[in-house]
Amino acid sequence: MPNVAKSERTLRRPLSPLPNRQSVNALAKALQSFGSDGLGLSAGAALAVANAIAQPVAARKQLEYPIEQRVAGGSLLTLSTTVWAQAIMPMPTNARLSPDNVYPVSGLKSAPLLEEPSADPSGLPERILHVDSRQQLIDALDYESTYLLDHNDYRESIGLEGVREALLVSVLRVEHGDGDPNAYVLVADDGSSRMSSCHELLHQQLETTTYRFAEDPDALRKAVAKVVDLATTDRDDLDDEDFDRMHALELPALVVVGFRADDHDTDNDIARAIAYKVGHTHVEPPEAWSEGAQLDKKLALALDECVRRGKAAPGYARYLAGTMAPEDSAKAGFGREWDTRAVSLLSFFSASTNTQAINAGIRGLYGRKVNPDKTDRIELAVEAAIRPYRRAIAHRAVETSRRSLNDLMSMPEFKSIDAEWAGLANGDTDKLRDRALKEVAKSRPGASAHTLMLMGAYWMIRHQQLRPTSGGQHEDKRTIPQLLHSMIATKRGVWQLWQSVANGRAGAQPIRVRVDGKPALGPTHKFIAVDDAWIRKKWPPKDLRNPEPTPPEVTPEGQLRIRREDFLDALETAGQVLTSFSSIRDGTGAVLAERIGLPETYTSDAIKRMDAMEKSLNRYEFIFTNTASHSAGAAEASDEG
């Protein structure tokens, strides 16, 4: 607090008198029947709102003409009023903190993350926050308050001037997993930093705001009255803390009391509308969140929209968001590895069938028309992909990872990525490596090689071993895609990518491999970690390499052998796709194909095609067995193999 003489301290605006109980109860009753459809707040929610409002008589009059706050798909209905700070808690799922979250996908032990509030399923204009217990919510709020006071402290300005900008306030019904009764509390959806500072100035405990005052309105009234009474106290008897408390007590607010969906978007709800409103405030200037917080909010809304439109089951959306622990992901059939999830993320956010839903989620954050493109969607895949380790690395390293993964996931090789790639990534990595080696041997890197490239590069980027540009005195300024093109063109590059996956999954830095694919040892007989400069040296630009000898012309017999290998590879891929049917699950988590099966027209056509292939193979086998020259042909094919 700056040095202001005691005689100079002035209460910047008069405090409202404590309202009588009759006016509070009248407002609560009116809130229950508010709305053209008569569907107002529940009794508990209405009473919580009425107890928090400092001027209930004026607020009740506003119910006839509430202020509409436009959002994507509808309007929030609000009352412009003032509220008592002791009745409002910070929003416990504040997106400002999300870059520091430890997500379950990381496998690290941490407090469970709170899920975003959901809309009341019966249509009441209120949201539900599910928590395991009271203690979980209190712990989350304590952590948030400490963070906000460290990073966004308003105590000095509020102590001198009070809160000048209106908060966006709404009611939450807190439901407890351990069976404790529901609690109705008001939260500052926009203004949590200011709320934390007010509570600090009022010496207010968060547990008191959240539970004691919610359950005992008389206790709230007594706490408010103590501060209101200061306004009629002799000035000489007031100290600086008294002025701080008076300025922190009564806050301007827009209190959400309803939601009206547009006619064309009747599926929208109050939870999504509030998220859009808050996101719009902080994703665009002047009060923008950090880049990570903005992307987290876009990701949450995009996945929510995909679930709403049936593009993703709720469990799969949790897997993509990183809010599912590795062991739970494995049980659900999604896989536990971070690199596999990165492949799934790119596949999901690149799929044209999901574009409209993802774009709708992103678009809802903006107050103007925006047209998200593939770059915007890949940004979300990237942010989700770094969630397992984002908290564990320095801020600058997070920025480098974002840039590097964006370069990686934007490579043209991944334009055709689909669910098959996730199946490849989730399979045996030794087999994936062997198939990639075959593709590279034919100078035709395909799905296996590119899947391995994405997985291996993910781990090298995670450990800052593959960077957008080289540092130091190196003149090699190739981009990450250019480096990977050089690597995937060689067998050694395939082995290096496979080794990176093996090391990364084991929690270690990727180590170098020799030309033969074996781990490289240094002078001290220890493995050597990969670094950007070494990659650039071992896979130089094409014009700096030793010219490769021109391969001999392939004979017709050799061409036939290549086609034989192609056919076996295609069969193996077809088998993996068939197996991947079991990875698609319905909303209950059951294997969808096991529940609804496949149509007869589809299975008959597939069997017919396989029968035709079997007949062709039998004919070729008969020819081979009965042709006099088959021994020579077999020998030649064997020599080339």
C-alpha cells in the first residue's frame, strides 16, 4: 500500500445498507419464476444469488428487462448490480492457471483436475460443478488464490479505489462425489483475480465463502454488516485496513440469471455460453490470457463441440485432452504412450469430418466472424500433445516445443493421416520399424515410415534435440521438415527414429545410433544423447552427401519380387485395420463393432474380394509348381532377396 496519510483516505463510493430479509426473499422467489418459459433458477440457486446481491429491490425490477450479453448461439441474460465480495468465490477452473496444470496423461502424481462445469440437464439456467469432496474444491481454490495473488495482485488498487470494472458472476451447484449435500455458490467467471485480492483484504477464508456462508446466510449477513457499519464510524477511529475492507466489500457485477438460445442453435446451453463470453474477453485484447491459456480454452471448447455433435465419445475426448491417466487410456483401448496419442491428436484434428465441429468451438470465443483454418486446428493438436510435459520444462522450452511440433505436424506427409496411423503407432514398434525399413529400401517411405517419423520426432522435440534452426556457428538453417526428409530417406534415419521412441517411452533422452542401427558409444563407453548439431551433421543436405551409385536396372523377376513384398505389406496393413475396429467405442465404452456388427453387404463384398485373391494366389502357386523353369526363377528371386 502506498504511503497515503490517514487523513487523506476517503471511501470512494458509499456502501449499500444491508438489505432486509423480506427484499432478499422476494428476489429469490422472483428468480425462480424468471423467464418467458417460467423456467427460472432452482430454489437453492435463487437464494444464493439473492443473498449475494447488495441491492435486491433494484435487481428485482431489472428482471423485467434484463441486460442481454451476446455470445455465439444466443444471449446471456444478466442483472447489472453490486454484490458482496464475501458471497463470491473465484472460478475454480480458471483458464489462466491451465498452463501450469499437471495433466493425468503425464503419469505424474498430482491433485485431480476439476472438470469444467456443465449445464443443468433439466434446462435450469445454472451450471453443475462435480467434485470428489469439499476438500478437493478448497484445495483447488487455495492453490488458485495463491497463484493469482503472486501473478495478478490487485490489492493495492482495490484498497485505494475499490473494484471499478464489473465482474461476470454466475451460480454453481456443487455436487460432491462423497455424498455431501449440494452447495450453491456464486463464482466470478471473469474477475477471479480481483476476487482473490478482495478476499485477502477482507481476511476472508475461501472455505467460509464456499460452504459456511452458502449454508448459513445469517453468518454472511453478519460478516457483511461488520464492514458496512464501518461506513458510519467516526473517521478518527478508522485505520488503513478498515478503508481497504470497505473498498473490497461491494463490487459491480453482471449477474447471470438466464440464457436464451438463438432459434437456429437450440442445442446451445448456459455452460457453453458463459465459456464463450469469458473466452472472448481473454482471447482477444485488451485482457488476453497467455498463449497456453488461450489454446487450452479453444481446445476445451472444440472437444466439447465434437462430443456434442457426435464426432467423439466423451471418453475419447478425455483421452485427447490429456485428462485420462495412462493406465486408464490403456484399459479403454486408446494406448498409454504419449507418442501414440500425438498421432491420434493429429489424425483427429486433421480429419475433414471433424472440421465443422472444431471450427464451431473455436469460433465461439470471438465476438466477430472468424474462419479457422487447418493451421488453427493443428495448433490445438500441438497444445494437447505437449500437455504431458508442459509443466516440467521451462517457459522458453515450451515455446520452442510449440514451434517445433507445429512444423512437424504441418508436414505434407501428414495430409492423408487417418485412424489407421494411430493403429500403427499403437502396435509393435519393432514391426513398425521393420516395415518402415522395407519402405525406405524401395525409396518409397509410406504410412509406416511416416508414422515412425512423427513418433520419433515427437520425443526429440520433447527433449529439445530437434529444433527449428541450428544454434551456434552452424550455417545449416534447414527446417525440421527438411531435416526429417533427410533422415527418413536412410535406413540409419529409420533406426534413429525407432531408438528415439524406445528411449522416450522409457523416460530417457533419445541416444545416437550407428550406421548399422546399434546404439553409439562415446569414448567413456557411455551412450551419447542426440543433439541438433549431430543430426544436421549425420544427415547433411542432399548436395553435400557423397553421391550414391546408380542402382542397377531391376529385372522383371526383381520387379515381381518387389510386388510380392508389396502384397504381403498390404495384407498386414489390412489385418491391422481390421483389428483397429475394436478400438472404436460407443458412449458407454463398449466396442462399437461388437455391439452393432457390420452390414452383410459390406462383409459379402470384402469376402468376395478375398476369395478372388485366393483364386489368383492358388493359380500362381500351381504355375510355379508345374513350370519346368521354376528352379531357376526361384534361385534368382532368392539371390535378389
